[in-house]
Amino acid sequence: MDGTYTGVVDRIEDGEIAVILLEEDEQVIEQVDIPADRLPEPARTDGGVLSVTLEDSEVVSMEYRPDATRERRESVQEKLDRLSERLSDREE
């Protein structure tokens, strides 16, 4: 697998292994696990968005994308807010 993909930090296991989900056309196509200390510092959190370049299925470079990270987090928050509103409407 070669190319540059959008990667999203799904989780960091035991503080050591970063699990990154690779996306193409907003669909998860692959998972890669790397040592967490290879992540750019600001991406060392769940939901961090990266540009990940692979050669021979190995991660050769990563670039943190702060704008994409912020947009994704805002989108998730908006969805949670809408769900919360729907649930509170049911309770009335």
C-alpha cells in the first residue's frame, strides 16, 4: 500500500502504540499501528488528524493537520449536541 492518506488517531494503547485509521473518500480503508512517540507532538491525542504517507505499507512520514482536527472535533460535537436535543425532546 503506497500513497498519502488522511489518518486519524483512533487511540493510544498503554501510552506506547498509536492506532491510526487511514481513510480514503471519508471511508476507513486500513489501520496502522506505530510507536506513539513517532506521532507529531500535537497529534498525540485521540482524534488528531494527519496526512500519512506510506511506502511498501510502512509509514514514512506524517504531518499534523490542525485545521482538519478542529473541524472534525466541531462536527462530532455538533452531532452529539443534536442527539442530546433529540433525547431531551423525548423526555418531555
